[in-house]
Amino acid sequence: MQSSLVYSHDLNAYDLGTEHALRPERVEGAVAMMRSHDLLGAAGLNVIEPHPAGREDLERVHDAAYIDAVIRASALGAPDDLSHGIGAGDTPVFAGMHTAAALVAGGSIEAMRAVLEGGDTRSLAIAGGLHHAHRDRAAGFCVYNDPAAAIAWALEREPRMRIAYIDIDAHHGDGVQETFWNEPRVLTVSLHESGRYLFPGTGFPDERGGPLAKDSAANIPLPQYATDACYDFAFDAAVAPLVSRFRPDLIVSQNGADALHSDPLTSLGLTLGGYRMLVERISALSHRLCEGRLVALGGGGYDWQEMVPRAWTLLAASLLGREMPASLTEGAGPVLREGAEEHLLRRTREVVAEVMRGREY
Ligand SMILES: [Zn+2]
């Protein structure tokens, strides 16, 4: 089984500013840690270079007017109008933004290409996973939606393909869901902290896909402080049966590490052991359903010095089927008062029942 990592230092150019939460150093740190655990090179992930996504690649998932606005803002280093969500709060403009964002999108397309054309079974594009970008606007730190661009590229190349997208980022994968809302060849499944508490405020069980693609979207909004046991239950009772029933030819995963309990921007309770359990189950699903074909992307993750590199090293190991030393998952878990976990589990069971109600699976 051949597997690859799409990576180059040039991806660091996606930098929203020194004071911004999304640090490019987290990708660097993760790749360095993968290397120190012998996960890269001849016996591990073969490192391949990303190329910038072309205009045609971006236009599959974004409006031409939006791309033009990004290009103009990118040249000025400032937005010339705020109509496309760029330069407004979360997603500040920086000089060279278009080129940097196009390289991230191109990296995820390259990861897809490695599996569809390059003979790889799985591939990892760790700087990718910018799942909040919409067709006509930037949002939530995301300029171009690389998961959507990679999936759209694959569908154009192989129109009969069925792709399951599994998103474990703490935030709802709204942009990807929106892109494929009416697309029966793509199932989007997002496990996230409930939009009642967290950006982008969407991703509820009643969001199930458009009229041409009924039940092609599934959303599992977890309560705040949801623990490993909540994730364990939700994965087994919702994610695995839904994806199995869909019979995908390939799985794309978004592996944001911001559901970890120490994350400064979110309020979930996942430990590194829980994160490993999730990425290993996604990997096992791909073996069971689609001969191991898996394109794994990064995503959020703001405890970037300590936890994100460890999480993404565990992700890389899961793609290779490698055991990692216990030291990688060590550390204190979230502190909950007595009885809280039972309450969170009960709440998760209710949410999952709502997600599964009336679905065929
Ligand atoms: Zn996130």
C-alpha cells in the first residue's frame, strides 16, 4: 500500500497575520513530528509537492466574481470592498492571499490525484481542510474551499464515483455541505460542537440535503464538553452506518484538531486518545468499504504548539496502520463534575436518534 503526504514550505504563505489564531506553524510542527516518528519517506508517506489550483479548479466550487475579488484584494493587500467576506474580522486580507489559498486548494486536489491517478491508496494534505469557504464568500479563516475543490475535481474526472466526506472538526463543515447540498454522489457527514454555541451556527439534524439529494447530508451537533465516549457512540451509531449504507468509492476526511479539550476556540472534551480512535475508525471504514481509498485533510486546531502536531502525527500513523508510542496520547483529560458524563452521553444519544430518524441505513 502506497501513501503520500502533500506538503511544501510554500504552504506557510497561508498566514492571516501574527495575531491570528490559524497559525501556519502548526502544519510545520506536525510535519516535523511525523518525520521524527519515521512516518515520512521510503517506509512511510511519500512527500509530494503541491501545485496551485488553476482558475478552472476554483470555478468548480466558487463564483468567478468572488475569485476576482480575492485576486484584487490579494494584489492590494487590502479588500477593495467587503462584499465577499474578505477582510472582515475572521478572514483578514494579506498580500498574496490568492496564490497562498490556491496552493492550499491545489494541495488537496494533488492528494486526490495521488489516489485516483498516482497509484496511492491514501494521501494526506495537512494544510487543507478549509471547510467554511462558500461559493461566493470567505468565512471562518477560509478563502477557497479545498475539500470541495478536490471532491469536484474527482467527480469531473470520474462522474460515476460516490464520495463520502467525514468532517470531525469542532466546527460544522458548512461550506462543503453547501457545495454538495443537491449532489446525490456526495454524502457529507459532520460531527461538531452544536451551532447553538459555536460558529458557524449551522449543522443541525434537520439539514439533510436538497430535493435532488435527500439524506445526502448528516449533521451530528454535539453538546459542549462532549467526551470521547460521546464521540465513540456518535461514530458507531451514526457515522459508520450512514457511510456504510452510502457505499462510497472513496472517503475524504477533514481532521480538524480543534475538538480537543484544550483548544482555546472551542468547548469540546476530546482527548488525544479519543482523536486517535476517530481517525483509526475512519481509516478502518475506508478499508471495509472502498479498498482503503482515503484522502485525509487537516482543518482547524488552535492549541498549535502542543496538541495539534500530536493529533496530526496520530492521523498520519492511522493512514499507515502504525502504532505510536503512548507518550503521544498522554496528558490530562478534561475535568468534569460527577454525573456530567452521563448527562452528555444521554444528550448525544438523543441527538443521534434525531439524526437517524426516518433515514434508510
Ligand atoms: Zn474548526
